[in-house]
Amino acid sequence: MMRNKRPLNPEHTQSHLPMGGLIRSRINRLFAILGGGLVSAQILILWAAEPLSFFEAVWLTMTTLVTVGYGDYSPPVTPVGRISTIVLMFVSAITLLTLIVSDYIEYRFYRRERILTGRWIYKMKDHIVIINTPPRSGGEQYFMRFASQIRSVPEYHTVPIMLLTRQFPGGLPAELSDCGVVHFHGAGNDPEALKSVHAGSAKHIIVLAADESDPMSDSLTFDIAHRLAESNLGGRTTVECVGDHNRARFKALGVRTTIRPPVRTYPEIMVRSVVAPPGSEKVLEDMFNYERDHPHRYDLKLDDLTWADIVSALIRHGIGTALAYIDHDNEVICHPDTNAEVEGKGGLIVLVRSSETPEVSVVEEALDGTGSFSSSGAPCMSKTRKPPPRALKSPPRQPAAASASCN
């Protein structure tokens, strides 16, 4: 700004103040001057000096202010009324009204620009805050799938989603905005940015790893989690931890849930980790590794069995937990009805220990006393045979004393 040159607008001399607040303050001042001063004075003058009732004075003043001029009432005829109309209405009031309209349009443009660039502060409560953006797995697609999954949960159908990231400086893609997602341009380790997204009023806070393949990104995640824990927000926070050796540090902070970034490919798991009780994420994570257990498929033909019988037999024989079966159409049926009869030619999918995966023969022995079934190309077995001992490896079969008939 040039020396001794008067600024165009007062807010140009106060760059440390938010522009939106200054514009709103100026609009309020202009409204107070217009309504509380000029309009009120003109109404009282017309009511006292002109042959008009109070209501007629109000009506004539308002039609003059908005330059409508219906003509149903005559303009002022006394010198006092005419002078006040020229000074208060034509010169002052109409000019102030024009300034108010101009400031309102300026405020709308300012608000739109701030929203587009992620610098508008929303008034939110009980929302979901997501900090950072997946750099490799595709932020736009990830957030779209996350929003779609979270909206499918009944109690989260209308919960706002706020992104705290520097990934979209030019504005969110239209697809994300259509999903009801908004963003604030900033970083999670900035206390002011956390205040701007109202982290203290959030229902859930999710901290994504800055780089899902670099263990050093846990340092940034820990810094953000520590700031949240200092505000007693650890119980609402779900974090991604690249290195398993850092999990204990996040647990010591009081973080609600810690999850591995590799499951980020499936936002459904992240949603379930957020909305489900703590501990559910551990079960979901174990599905993605062979460290302890894994789903294993056994090719068996099932017939005349209920799902309750199958689950009970596998658990009693220490084989594992039945997850699903394959029906005659080669479709995987998950969590069937407990007492419904299971018929399938594809077999079973069982969660077994990775270190001691039972053979198909062990499963056959376990189900032998429950119902009839047959392996591919093998004859069906007797229902009358006694179940084998509870062991992963069953002893060699002995010939049956009586002939068995197949169903």
C-alpha cells in the first residue's frame, strides 16, 4: 500500500482479521444506520408533518426506499416532508441500501471462494473428521467408498464428514461434494486446524498414515494422536499404524482403535472399525494375514446337515470355525440360518490355524457322525459310525462291522 494513500475498504488495513467477519460487521452497521436512524426518522417526520397515519407513513417510506413508488399515497407536500425525503431517502438511505446489497454479494463470493479452497470454518457437531489423505491408494476413490459405506449404517446416514488435508487445494472433486464430504485445508499437527474442524465436537476422528509403506510416517501419526489425547479425544480416535512395534505407543495414549494401513484397500473394514466396538478391527485384520489363522477351503459335498451341526462338529474336534459354504450354484453363502439344511457341492470355508491346517480327511471324520457327505469321487459314509477322538489327525479307519447304506 502506498504511503499516505487511503485504503479502498477499511478491512484492507486489518489483514490479521478474517474477511468474512469484517464484511458481516459492516453489513450489520449499515443495517443499524439505515433502519435505526434514517428510516425511523423519515417515518416520524412524515407522520408528524404530513396528513398521514403512522402505518401510511411507514408504507410510503418503504416504497420510497426500494424505489418502487406504487402511487397509492401522494408524496410529501410540505416543505419539511420534501426536504427530509431528499436528504434521508434519496441521498442517504438508498445509497446505504445499495452498499448493503453490494456487501452481501461480496460476502457470498468470499464464502464460495473459501469453501472451494478449504478455508471455510463450518459449524459442526457429532461429525466424522478424517485427517490426511491416502497418497497411493487414491484419495478420491477411497473417500467416495468410505462415504458410501458409512452412509449405509442407519445411525450414520446423515453424519457430516470433514477432511483435514492439503490434498485438494483447488477444491474437492464434484463426486466427493455430492457425497456430503467437505474439507479444510490444513494439517493434523496444527492446533489451529484441529480447532477449525471442531475436533473436540467430533463423533469419530480417523488419522490415516501419511505413507502406508513408510514406518517413519508413524511419527507424524503419533504427533497428531498425542495432540488429540491431550484434549481427551483419544477415546474417539482411530489411527493407522505402519509398524506393529508402534502399536503399544498408541495404546498407551488411549487411542480407541489401531489398524494396519494395508486394509485401507477396503474402506469397508475401516468403517467397521470405526462404528463397531473396539476389538472388532483385530478380527478383521487377522483375515488378511497368515500369522495365526486363515480361511481355508475344503472341497466336500454336503447333504442332510444343518449349519449348527457343522459349526459344532468342527469346534468340538478342534478343527476351526466354519465361515461359509458353497452351494450347488457355486455361490458362497456366508452366515446361513442356524437350523437351515445345508446342501452344497463346493465345500466349506473354515477359519483354521495357519501352523496346523487340518487335512480334508480330518474334516470328513468330524462330520461323519453328524450327517452324510462325500469327497469328490468318494462314496458317502455311514451315519452310524462313532465320531473319532478329538485330534487334528484321526487314526486309520477300521472296517465297519455292519454294511452301511448310502443316502
